[in-house]
Amino acid sequence: MKEREHLIYKYLRSSKRFPHIWCPGCGIGILLGALIRAIDGGGYGKDDVVLISGIGCSGRLPTYVDFNTLHTTHGRALTFATGIKLANPSLKVIVVMGDGDATAIGGNHFIHAARRNIGITSIIINNQTYGMTGGQFSPTTPFGLKTSSSPHGNLESPFDICGLAREAGATFVARSTVYHARLLEEIIGMAIGKEGFSVVEVVSHCTTYFGREIGLESPVEMMKWQRDNAVRVEKAKDLGEEELRQKIVIGVLVDRKAPAYHEMYEKLIAKCRLEDNAL
Amino acid sequence: MKRTRKSDRILLQGSEACVRGALIAGCRFYAGYPITPATEIMEQMSRQLPKAGGVFIQMEDEIASLGAVIGASLTGLKSMTATSSPGFSLMQEHISFACMAEVPCVIVDVMRGGPSTGLPTLPAQGDVMQARWGAHGDHPIIVLCPSSTYEFFDLTIKAFNLSERYRIPVILLTDEVTAHTRESVILPPSDELVVEERRKPNVPPEWYTPYDDRQTGVPPMPAFGEGYRYHVTGLAHDIRGYPTTRSDEVGTLIDRLFSKISKDFHLLQWFDSYQADDSVVTIIAYGSVARSALHAVKEAREKGLKVGLIKLKVLWPFMRHTVIRFLQSSAKVLVPEMNMGQLSREVKRVSQGGCEIVTLNKVDGTMISPKEILRSLEDIYP
Ligand SMILES: Cc1ncc(C[n+]2csc(CCOP(=O)(O)OP(=O)(O)O)c2C)c(N)n1
Ligand code: SF4
């Protein structure tokens, strides 16, 4: 408790007029806690962290914390982050996005940032809906679900965000739910420590809209659902494909080495300058 | 005394002159996406920037390009992108963001024939209004317009200076002819050029209020990572940068965004005039059309017609005071444009019926020739 209070004073902005905008019981706050603990645990200086977001309920997250913070446009946070990382590669660049933000309007930027393997940590809060605009279906909403913009049932199949990240070239990919807060903190810490493009998918709950749409009325019920449906990646190996489809596989899914874009770029500058001097 | 020698003359394409100007102005970040007829700027940058220790990146589209430019600028690098009309359309949301968050950046739009994919390799001036009003929301903007290789060089440096001084996106609106023409030019030595730097805070971080403007209307701007941790958002914000919907705070912000530019309107009256002091008919032109107009004026004068030319180098904010002066002294004004009449609307607006405004418009992908302008001058000459 003491430790938590200490972190609140250390990282929450005293100059910001609270309260925050999130609904009571929303999962985004749990992620914010895990993120702060992971950054603190990694020993990064506040000045060295840039926290960037897009638009949505998730997009409001950076406002409240004492880092260099940037609230961009819907879906484009990764593009701003790319400029920031290349302008100053010594900064720790962390991007927080919603599932719509990252995989609908920002899907193109997401796959290309992953392909480049640029040193950015992407945290995607997957609440399976467009929270901020009122519970419309998103690219991660289950097939068939009735939502505020699919009153006759959703005709689209959901993305597997981690699968997308892996295939596009991300070098670290992990997933947790907000119920598994310790795991979440741990994998965020690992992701931030990587040099290349790292992705953390955070399965979260939007109680106000998505909860109502799937018939889980309270945050507690939604978190129990997360608990009961999650399976650790180590255990997932023993399950069949059909069984797995119903489950949320949590843990580290990809961890591989590949040269990061910003590192290669720094080498390129050095080489160009050397050639120039040789002339 | 410095004398220019013949050897100081170099053959340069408009796009190359832009890149030279940008590098002299201190540009160290470029993000772009290929598009005719702006690609030359990008290719030059990909060669030059790494040698200068700067960053070049080809992004996945124009939205991403301007996003990266804004990010790099917030991190302290002078940054730019270049595109052509369809790409310029894609950039509008981020131009609006840069206005609201007050992030310096330079955007080149090498206009080509439209609408839509239109005429990729042919010139036009169809984006004059898009440059002013394309981005959503009421916002101020600065748009400069070169008409020659030398001006492209000069105005690129000035675009960076204005952008840094006012913390505003500055658009260099040019056309295919100006960007692709090769001309022999003499560029001034770099010690004769004025390069402005971004004003940084000189108070300790705990005293810094990011959107407080007590002195100039343009708050000082630190780079991410320099110890001034603050919040940047496209939402309406208070002086600390935090979202607000309080009408007094929102009103103050938007007023300041406008007044930081409007208080200096008199400093942005950049134009060349040619024989316009006694002209009965005055041409108001910009970009490559102004060159045809100059030719036409020379020929008309030889024929004894008292005509003159005002070549505008700043399109927005519209040079109201300058234009009014010439409207008052002329019987008629001719506005030739490679569009259906975009800047002429503005001339008519400030004229308020006081002077007869004649338009000459062309949108078929060919330039307006001196002959066409001369014919028009002869037709309307009183
Ligand atoms: C260009 C643009 N299109 C649409 C919107 C409206 N909009 C705001 S938030 C949002 C969806 C947010 O959903 P998600 O990204 O999943 O984040 P969440 O709110 O669920 O955290 C949309 C469509 C916008 N702000 N900008
Ligand atoms: S609408 Fe949903 S996602 Fe947004 S704050 Fe409320 S509960 Fe959270």
C-alpha cells in the first residue's frame, strides 16, 4: 500500500485537474497502474519516457502521468512516435492505443511500424469495442455480436492482434488481461526493455458498452470472464485448435532478435559521414 | 566588395533549390511518400540528410509522413515533408493538429492538375483554397508561393523561419513548373542568410507553463527529453496543455492562435512589383503564372499600354493591405490563375466592388502563356 501511494505521488500529475474521464470499473485504470509500476521497475527517468496515445478512452491515458506526453489523432499515434524515436533514439517511446485506434483506422501504421521493427513499445487496450464513441463494433468484436452499429449481429470476424503483430515483423509480442495485473506489469516491463518493435495486447473490459452488449453487467463479472477464459501460453500447447479458439492465450508469444530500424539508421549516418570525409 | 563570379552560377532545379534551402535553414528531419511531381524533393533528401546527420524516412502514406514530421519537431528537429495535391488532401487532419498544438513544420505542396488523381505530370494551382481552408476547424495558416528556382530556395528558408517563430505549420505552395524547371541561379553565401531558431524556455521546468504567452503570443517550446515534461494534445487545452471545455479557456486559446499571426500581418507583405506604380491595368499573379505575366507586361509596355504586375509571394494570410493599395490606383485588375478562380475571389472580396476584377482561368493542364495574358490585357484595357 505504502509503495503504491509512493508511486501515485511520484507519477500522477499534481497539476492536472482530476477526476479522470474513465467510467467507474473500466479496465484502463488497471493498465495505467501496471504501466507505471513497469516503468518504475525498469528504473527509467521520467524525462526519458515519451508516452503517446491516439484517440479514444485509451487515448486519455497519458494526460494523467508525469512524462513527456502526447495525445495525437485517431489511429496515427505510431506515426508521431516514429518521428520522436528517430529524432532522439535515446528516448523510451511508449504508445498506448485502443483496438479500433490500432487495428482499424491505424492498422496500416501498425503493420508498417512492426515491419520496420522500430524501437517503440505498443500497448493495445483491447476492449473489443469502440468505447469512446458508444460501443460500436470494432475489428476485434466477436462475430455475430449485436452492438450499437451492428443491431442485426456483426458480420465481420475479429482480428488476432498478436498474430497480426507477429506476422508483420514485431520482435516482441505478449498478451495479458487486466485481471492478470502482475503478468501485465511483467510483460510491459519486458516490452519496454526491448530495442525493436514490441507489442503488448491488453485484454480489458469496457463495462459501460461492451459489458452490456455481451450480457455481463458488472466489472467483476467481466474480470471473472477474463480469469476463466485465459490460458497461459505454456499450457496452451496442450490444447487443440478448436479449444484454443475460445481461449485468451496470455504470456510472451514472440521474443526474437532482429536489427531495429533506428539502430540501422544511426549506422547509416555514420557510414555516410565517413564516406563524405573520405572524398 | 564581394563580386559574383561567373563560376558562382549553378544550374539548379526548383526542387533541388528547395532542398538546399531546407538544409541551410536547419532542416534535419524529412518524412514523405512518393508522388509526382514532388518526388524529386524526397529523393534529394534521402541522399543529403544522412550526410548532414539528419533523418530521412519514407513512410507508408502522407498521413504518416506528417505525423512523423510533427513527432520529430516536438523532439527538437526542424522538420518537413513534401507532397502533391492528392497527398496534400491526406495531410489535412495533421495540419489541423499542428495548428492546434503549435508544432512548427514545413509542408511543400507541388500542385498538379485535379480533381482526384487528375493530371499527375501537369501543372495547376487548384489547391490555393485547400491550403487555406482544407484543414478542419478555424485556424490560422501561412502559405508562401515561389515562382522561380531562386525564390523556391529563398522562401524555403523563410518558411522554416516563420514556422519556428510562430510555431505554426507553413505551407510552400508551388506548382509542377516551378518545381521541375532548371534555371541558372546564384545563391547567396550562407553567412548572408538569416536562419531563425526556436525559442526555448529559460525558466526552470517547474515554472514552465507550456501554453502561456505573456510575452509574444508564442510560448517558448522545449523538446521532448529536455526536462520540461508537458502535455501536448489536439484537444482544446488550458495554458498547462490539459484538455478543457471551459469557454473562457478555449476562447483565450483560439484568440491567441489567431492573434499571434494577425498582429504581424504587416511583416508578411512579401511581393514583387513590376511597373505597377502608374499602371492602369494591374495583374495580380503568383507562382509560375507570374512569370508569364511578367513577359506579357513587358510586351504590353512596348506597345504603349500602361500595365503592371504584382507578384504575390505570400498567399495566406492574404496581403490585404498591399492588394488594396494597387486596387485603388488601377482602373482594372487582371488575375490569371491555373484554376477556376480561387485567389481572384479573395481579390474581389477585399476590393468590395471598388475596382473591376477580371479573371483569366485555365484548368486543362497547360500553362497560361504570355500571349494569352497579353491578349487579355489588350481586351480589357480601357
Ligand atoms: C478521424 C477520426 N475518426 C473518428 C473519430 C471518432 N472516434 C473517437 S474515439 C473512436 C473509437 C475509439 O475506439 P478504440 O480505438 O477501440 O478506443 P476505446 O475508446 O475503446 O479505448 C472514434 C471512432 C475521431 N476522433 N477521429
Ligand atoms: S466507455 Fe468503456 S472503455 Fe470507455 S471509459 Fe467507459 S468503460 Fe472504459
